[in-house]
Amino acid sequence: MFSYIAGAITGAAFGSVIGLIKYTMLWKKTIKQNQNISTRVLYRNMGVSYAINIATLFFVFLMRDIMPWDFIVVMIATAVMLSITGKLAPMTEIVGHVEEKTS
């Protein structure tokens, strides 16, 4: 039972840290630097965000034999916290700064 609880806490902490770093580096920085965000920058940041999520979960997968906790619990907790911290990005504010091109 302790293995499940410790694994959930570890996965949640790891997912939270990576998610907050990702949010700070991608979205917060982009909003502060640009008043008008091009759709190219928006889609690039979304792609980088997905790539970071995949790399994080792949890292947890690679560490499965080294971790003393239950792998599945750590993986699920990491994925849940990546998803929750991804919701921190104020998409209404980001989309409000996207400049639309009119032809």
C-alpha cells in the first residue's frame, strides 16, 4: 500500500514540476513578450508542449525498472498532473492575443 501512495506522490510531484516549468517557459513568456501572437507561434508552442509531455512520460517509462514504487501509479499520477498543470495556461488570454490574418 505504501508503494502506491509513495508512487502517486512522486508521480504527482514530478508531473507538477515539469508542467509548471513548461507553462512558465512556453506560455507565460510568450504572452509577456508579444502583444500579438501569430498563429504560427501558437501552434509551435502547442507542438512543443505535446512533445514535452511525451518526453516526460517516456522518461518515466524508461525509469520503470529503477523506481522502487509501482510503475503504473507513477505513470498515471505524472500524466494527470501534466494535464492539470496544462490547464493553468489561460487559453482565453492566449487566444485573445492571437492576431488573425485577413486576406
